[in-house]
Amino acid sequence: MKTSWTCRALGICLGALAPALGYGQESIYSAPYAGAPTHQNTYEQPQQFYAAPEVPQALPAVDTVSAASYYNLLERVEKLEAEAAEEACKEVDILMKPTQKWTGRIHADYWHFPEDSELPNFIETDNVDQSPEDFLGFRRIRLGIQGNLSETMIYKSEFDFAQPNDMVIKDVYFGWDDLPFLHTVLIGNQKRPYGLDHLNSSRYNVFMERPFIVEAINQDARRVGAASYGLSDDQAWNWRYGAYIMNDLQGSGGQYTDNYQSEFAGRLANTIWYDETSGGRGYAHWAVSGTAAFPSSGGADRFRTRPEARSDERWIDTGVLGAANYQMIGLESVVNVGAFSFVGEYMAVHADRGAEPDTNFHGGYFYLAYWLTGEYSPWSRDSGTLDRPKPIENFWLVNRCDGCKSYGWGAWQVAARYSYCDFTDEDVFGGVGESVTFGLNWWWNPNAHWQLNYIQGRLSERVVSGVSTDAGWYQMIGCRFSVDF
């Protein structure tokens, strides 16, 4: 930081004059020196009726400042002022060409169905005596690229190759950042703004598969649309809202129709408490979301889901409702204190079916999670979602030169979830699902982990042609190896 010669000269002068000023100041109030002549008053002092003010004998000593110290202080003040001005008005880096960043993830799953009753068996295999077959394979193989097209224009293009003969698109959009009022606007295939467990990335979710209600109402989450994303200056509030096409175009890439089956959806989220001093080890969040959908009997008003595991069939299924429109509202809550987390969510749907009876469906879940090794579940205030966990110590095992071994344990987390949904109402028998899931997560490092889930569940009020009962129970065991980059 440059300082003018005038400022430097002023500092040197003040530094040189300070001792002289201090000396002069001190001599004014000093006692007479020894040997000075004294004079006796020959008149009598008048009687005083008030206390005479005390006159200080000397002012406190003045600390002098050297020219060098003054010069350094001046430089620091000017530097701080310049940094504040720079922060208030940042310049935008000019891009000469688009930027790119490659991303990807691999999820390899194994699912085993130890024992199921007649109804789950029939839904999965069309045979009441045959249990569902085990699944071994890739749940996700994603590869994507994202970056900037200009100073304020962004893009992302991501694809899933888990089924090589049936590739699907995921996040595929372009948009603009730093817009007045609208903040960020994205156009393309993106997640609809409801269902916290769907808005969370599958890279960070505590359980292998999402709850009944979240997956049923927001199947595969992504739809083609235009949406705005915003964040308050203090990062306490974030929001997103937009218009979407209801049909899932991830496999086809487009549609030929005059019935667009549109919906308008939004979410308002608040990080009501965030402990800055601990770096975010404590926080609390709530959010409300909703949608107004207009399928107009086009077939996109069907709610179905798997049993929170990778079965071949959807065990909960309302079929096409034939609704002219439906509305959904969702509520979310998260509380995290150190290694402990509580997460809960509730969603409800009302469908207007015209001549047929209106139907109401609902459900929710909650889970408790705890880090055995002292970590915590990070929170992203920008999006109101879970962020990437970071082990205190990575998992590793190596041979040492002295013949011994060195190792690290990684991060260990345990969790339990209760989940419920009810998709049976009036003449619709989509089923009532209820399950308890126990989870164990072992994070080797921030980009790789292993998951183990055990599920005990029950179906009821699920009417399926070909089986005599409308209820049944099931057990499932699943594990996943997950890496991302």
C-alpha cells in the first residue's frame, strides 16, 4: 500500500515534536526548583468559606509514538479502508472462454429379501410363494460437466449410465446468476422444489433410498421447467419457485402433446439457528413447500413408489387418478446438535377428480442419526439441504517401514428411520406403507463411503387382482459402495 510523502512528513514531524510537547507540558505544573527565591506574604490571608480546588502538580506522562510506529499504523488503516471498498464493489472477472468442471458418482448396490409374505411376493414376482429376487448392480453411474458460459451465465449437463442401454438425463440446464430480484434463474431439467430428502443429494443422504411419501409424490424429482433460486444476505432464508412440465422426460428428452400438464411449485426455507462459533455443528431448519398441478387427465397424476429399496416393481401404486388438478403441501424440520441429528417431514395431497370422488393422500417420516466418531452432518444454508460430511480422520491402512501397520478408522454413523404413507382413499387402493429402517454408514473419506440398511416393513389396504389378501409384511437388507468426484 503506497502512502503519500505528505503523510510521511507529517508522521515524522509529530514523532519528533511529541517529546518536546510532553516536556513543556510537564514544566508548567512542576514544583519550584531548589534554591529559587521565595517571598513572604505580609498581609493576612482572608478567611475562606469554600474549599480551594486542588491543582494537579503534573499531568500524567504522555507516551510518545515513534515515526516508524505512526507510519505503520497509518499504512494499516489505509489498507483496511481499501479492502472494505474493494469488498463493497467487487469486479467481475472477464471470461475469455467457457469454463468446465467434470463431476461423477458411482453407487454399487446389493439388496437381499430374506423373507416376505404373499402380497409383496405377488406384487414383485406374480407368485405368492416366490420371494423377490436379490439385486446386485449399479444404482447410479453419473457423469456430468458444468461451468460458466460468461461472467453471469452458467450451465450443467449430467447423464446417468446405470442402465447402459437406457441412458437418462439428470441435471441438464442453463441459466443466469446475480440477477436483480430473481437472483438465479435456471431453464431445463432440474429438481422440483419439494421433498427435503429429494432435494438432498444422493451423495449425502443418510439412508440408501428415500422415504415412501417423498418418492411417491415427487418421483425421480427432476422435470423440465424454469425456476428462480434466491438467498437472503444473512443466509437465513432461501427460496426457489418455478413452472414445470409434469411428464418425466429424462428418458425420452421431449414430448409430443398439446396437453402440457403443467405445475407451479415453490419452497421457502429458513435456517432459524446456525452456530457460527462452532463452524455449523449446531443448526435448526424449517421449510414449507407446495405445488398446484394441472394434469388435466393427461396421466401424470399417478403416485407410486418402491418399498424404500431397489425392488423391480412399485409396491405402492394409485394408478392414474384422472384428476383435473391436485394440490400438495409439505413441511420440513431439521435440528442438529453436534453429532446428533433429528429430521422430519410431512406431505399431503388433495386431488380434484371431477365426476369421481376427490381423494386425499398423506404421509411422513422422521429419523435420528448419531456420529459415533464425533463428526457432524454439515448444512448448506444456500440451498437448505444437507452438505458433504467430512471425517475427522480418513480410513486408511498401510505397512510401515518398521514392519508394523498404521491405520485410520474413518467416520461411523448410526441412524434409525420410521416412515409412513397412505395412498388409499375412496375408490383408490394404492396401499398403506409402514416401515422401520436401521442404517450404518462408514465414511472412508469425504468422497467415498459404505452404507448398510436393514428394513422391516408392512403393506396394508393394497388391493391387487390375483391375490386374496390386501396386507403383508417384508424384510430387506441392502448395502452400497459409493464414490463421487
